[in-house]
Amino acid sequence: MRKPKIVILGAGYGGLMVATRLQKSVGTNEAEIVLVNKNDYHYETTWLHEASAGTLHHDRVRYDIKDVIDRNKVEFVQGTALEIKTEEKKVILESGEIDYDYLVVSLGAEPETFGIKGLKEHAFSIVNVNAARQIREHIEYQFATYNTDAEKKDERLTIVVGGAGFTGIEFLGELANRVPELCKEYDVDYHKVKIICVEAAPMVLPGFDPELVNYAVSHLEKKGVQFMIGTAIKEATPEGIIVGKGEDEVEEIKAATVVWAAGVRGNSIIENSGIEAMRGRVKVQPDLRAPGHDNLFIIGDCSLIINEEINRPYPPTAQIAMQQGEVCARNITALIRNKTELETFTPDIKGTVCSLGEHDAIGVAFGKKMVGTKASFMKKMIDNRALYMVGGPSLVLKKGKFNVL
Ligand code: FAD
């Protein structure tokens, strides 16, 4: 009898969790498992703000997929998925196609620019290793040319970050540490540099405890970050951005670097494949399958789960993607063993910690609020735990964060 074929799209937090759990739970005689990913490496998306600011080398952020999968059990295909043909049970890749009996989509997020003019063309987004490397090099180039090029001097030293949510704040924390190093390296007066955070909402880090938010804002302000809260980016241009507080009050901020960190949506493949979604995120059933598709699991940033307590979607996080990966692997194992009862996914939020640079952070973990080095230590433990969950102690030793003080 032909073995069922399980195809996993994306080797991020969710996809790798499914692959590494399935390789343990499913025998080679039970199913064929194929993992498809754009690159032959996995990257820790939650560390990309560090690589973007240049406080952590991009090679520290990634590791080879072959180091964590059992190649006797999981076939790895390096390829870019373009479309899912659910009726025909196949995925179209940039080079060729692949059929499946069960499909897991864990292709992560894309920036959501909300139709703001010029953002796609003139702003960077922290989305993957290539983007992070480009942001780091772009910023460094501005400092490197400041003293040699008479043109656009002030703009070169102005960095705008769009969004004061989690990603924006974590990136600002790294930038605030990196800028003094760049000033020293390239003979630039630190007081000439401007780091501006523009946020349309009336608050920083919505959903966070106000006391923790105040700590984060005053920490970043002390390090030179200027906040423009309740201010929307109306347009990005080759020269910078245009912001507005209302219809009439508009202002141009000239900046050579604009990084958009104010929103994400699910991978566009979802919508391009005709799967019902809201901003590329599929409101999945409790067993993580897409409504109307018995063999299609959607996890991570491409999925949407409602927090019943507040009747709002959970924000997309690595924490949820990994937990979904475990449940998804168990549900697929059940299906190939002809079991009909599938497990319901319920997020178990252990806490949230937002870093403010290498040795500072704010957060809540196991119900306790924390700030400073304690929170920063917790953040590193969370990062190391994610490595451990996928690759065990050897991966933690290879890639873990141990510089806790
Ligand atoms: P990802 O982990 O992003 O993986 C997607 C994978 O799919 C990648 O390997 C990618 O290369 C691959 N891929 C994409 N398109 C294709 C294609 N067409 N074909 C083939 N492969 C493809 N969450 C937290 O819980 N805590 C945090 O502290 C935190 N910090 C963050 C900081 C930053 C800077 C950012 C950007 C995000 C942060 N997040 C955090 C959110 C978290 O990173 C995401 O929720 C998580 O990565 C989602 O996991 P995923 O498996 O859906 O996608």
C-alpha cells in the first residue's frame, strides 16, 4: 500500500517543530515526510532585529536545517513555494511541483503596509536574513559616507522606525546600542544622530503593562530615541517620510533609513491559492486545519486564533507557532493511523519578554513582571529554550546566548 505523503512548507519555528516531532512519532514505513524551505538554513526570526541593527552577526541567527532533521526520515527540498492547488493536492514550487496527502503551511509573515504610499519601495522591513543584512549594511554605509560625502549629511544620520510595537521597540533597543559604536568607528558626532520612532496609535507596546511600557520608553529616550506617538506615516519617499497628526498637520522628516515595523500579514501564498483568509491569516479550526480542508494544516503567522477572553486574535508569535507545531504533528500522526479524534489547540502563554538591547528588557513571565538584567536574562533563556526544543542541547551549545551580564 502507498504510504501517505506529508509535506511541510516552511522551516521556521512552526514547520521545524512539526518536522522534528514527526520524525520521532512516525515510522519510515508509516509515511513519507518532506520539508520544503526557501533556504537550506533556518533563521531565528525573533533575533532578526539584532542582525538588522548589527549587534549580532547574521550567521549567529541561522543554522543548517540538515543539522536538526533526521534525513533517514525527512526529505529536505530546498525550494520556493508559489501556490497551493488544494483540489489537486499539490504545491507549485519555483522549480517543479510536489504532491501531498497532508500539507502543513508554516510560511511565516510578510510586512503589512496598509496601502501607505511609497513604503514598499522606500522602507526596509525586518523579514529575513537577507533583509536584516541589507538594513545593517545600509545603516553602516550612511555612517561610513557621512564624512566623505558633502551631500545629504543630516539625512544620513537620521533613522526612522515605523511602529512602536514589539518588533519596533526591540529594534530600537539594539539601534540605541549600535549607534554609539558606529559613531566611534566612523568619527561621527553622536549628537548629530537622530533615531525617531513614529507610531500612529496613541501608545507604545499596546497590550503591555503600563509600568513596563514607561520603563521601556524612558530607557530608550535616555539612549537618544525620540518618540512621535499618535503620529501616522502618510507616505515614504526617496528622501524620508511624511507624517501627519491630523488631516492638516503634515511634516516631512528627511531620513536615509526608514524601517517599517508596524504590522505583518500572513504569507501571500495563502491568498494567491484561493484559501479564505484575513490579511493572509486563516482562521483555523481548533485542530489547526483550514475550514473545509481535511488535509490542510495552517500554523504560525499564517494562522489566526481567537483569544476568547478578549474576543481578539492572538498576536502572531514564535511561542504560539511552536506550540501549534507540536499539536499539528500529533494530529497528523493520529490521522495517518486512521484515528478520527484530533487534539484541540489551546495556546499556553507562558509570558512575553521584549528586549531593549543586549542587557535590558521588560516582560512578564510565569505571571511575574520583570525589568532590567533579570528580564534580559529571561529573554536569553527563552531564546535558548526555542533552540533546545528543536535541536536539543547540541544546538543550544552551538547557537545559544550565554552572555547574560
Ligand atoms: P517563520 O519562523 O518566520 O518561518 C517561515 C519560514 O518559511 C522561513 O524559513 C522562510 O524562509 C520560509 N518561507 C517563506 N516563504 C517561503 C516560500 N514561498 N517557499 C519556501 N519557504 C518559504 N515572537 C515571539 O514569540 N517572541 C519574540 O520575542 C518575538 N520577537 C520577534 C522579533 C522580530 C524582529 C520579529 C520579526 C518577529 C518576532 N516574533 C516574536 C514573531 C515570531 O518571529 C513569529 O511569530 C514566528 O517566526 C512565526 O513562525 P512561523 O513558523 O510562522 O514563521
